[in-house]
Amino acid sequence: MEDPFAELKSLAGQKTMSDTQLLQKFRAFEARFSEALEVAEVYGMSKYCTVEELPIDHYVLLARLRFAEGRLCVETNSSDDNRDDYFEPGAEPITRIKNLEECKPSWLRTLAKSDVLDSLFANLAQGLQKHFATSKEGMQALSTAMNLPIRNIEGEIERLSKELKYPAVPIDWKKAQDVTGIDPADATTRANQMLETLFKHILMDFGETFPRDQSIRPLYKAVMRVLKMDKKPLSSDVMKMLSGLTTIVQSIGDLRTHTGTAHGRSPGETPIDSQQASLAVNAAGITALFLLEKVKVQKEVDEGN
């Protein structure tokens, strides 16, 4: 398979290469990034480089590559936008985000240089290290919480689901539990199904449309936004717990894909055992209980306003 990263570097110096081909290679580069970073919601930026300069007017346009939410774009910072007489001391500079198609080919050739691409890689690597460190702390916090005496999860899920009128949630939860010791692969598929069912109930309850991709990760992200968990100021300890929940949701989705009954099994793939399936199902239950309680609180707050 061709390496878009290496190709992009080589294209930067080929003046005869068409502008369309250069843009296509940037999009292939973007696709590789999206695939590689699917498990972690990280963003990164390259260093700034000068893409336009007019000595007469002292005009300078800086640009850098920016990768976020699966998209590669260009962030610009011009001297006209950031003249000293526009701002009070200490004000944030003005930057503009442009799609790759909006950028001049000369900008893209400059941004395809090795030092710029390498700086983007380095910045993304730092973000990944931070993400996995936080996820690890979150999982440790959740593991501690799971070992503490807690209320009956099944009873609470049934009670809250009935109160919120989410009838399908406890049904899916019971089905996942019933097959855990009999068919571990099916149990992980049903744990994933239970969470997707819950997420759709929540989105419908709050009048939100489903994301175009109705798999577990986009649905969970939409639910966190609806419950305003992505905006509230939270302590570092709570953020670690939420990071652990995110890791659980993503991992259950991955188990469903790789070891569940929703897809064919790859040759030589190790099947999931009952202990691992039990962990997945119980983790899904804790996640569901937390979200059900959050929905109840959020609805009470909304009704009081």
C-alpha cells in the first residue's frame, strides 16, 4: 500500500504535479490519520509557516495544518488581522480555519514540507500520550469504584428505565446478562446493543436527531453533548472517571466488532471468554446506570427552569 505521508512529502517539490493530485494526497493523508486515531479523540497542529508575504505592505500570512474530529484543515493567522492597533495587550490573536479546498495550491505545497508534517505528527503524538494516560487513570478509578459495595445494578436500571419510560433498556440488559456464561461473544454484542438502545432513548427524549453514523461512539458523543457533560467545569478526578466511561464505551464497541456475533471472525482470532464478557456486560451496566441517573437529574433541572 502506498504511504500518503511519504508521497505528500515528495509532491511538495514537484512543480509539475497538478493541484488536484496534491489535494487528493492531502485527503488520503487525512484518511490515514482518521483511521489511526479512531480510538482516541485527539487533535493536533503543525508549526506555523509563512505561505504569503508582501514586503511593501509588510503583509505576512502564516498557516499551519490542523487535525481535529477526523478532518484535516488549515489554520491561518495574518498580519492584517492581528495589527497592534486592533487589540488590547494580551488579547488572543485572530485565526481563521479553512478547508483544504479553500487553500491556494502554493499554500498546500508549503504545508506539505517534511518539517511541517513532522511537527504535526509530533503534536498528535503528545496528544495521544496524554489521552492514554488519562484513560488509564480513568479505568483505575472505575475499577476501584466497581470493587466498592454498590446498589443492585439490575434493580436500579429497571427502576430508572421505568420512571424515564425507556422500556427497551432493561430488556436488552437482561438479555446480555442471560447469555454471558453461555455465549460470551453474543453477550458482548448484546452489551453494545443495550448501550446503543439507551443512547437512542436519551436522544429521542431530548428531541435530538440521531447522528448520521448510528454506531456506539457517535451516539455516545451525542449523548454527552445533550447531557452537557462536555461543557460543565469538572474536577480532574471527575474528568478521569468520565474518561474511563468513554474508554469503556469504545472498548465495548470494539469487542462487538472484533469478537462479538455481529461480524465474521478473522482466522486465528482468539475468542472472548466468559470472564471477559462478564466484565464487558457489568461495565456496560455501570455506564447505563450513571447515564440514567444523569438523565433524571437533567430533566429535573430543565423542568425547574
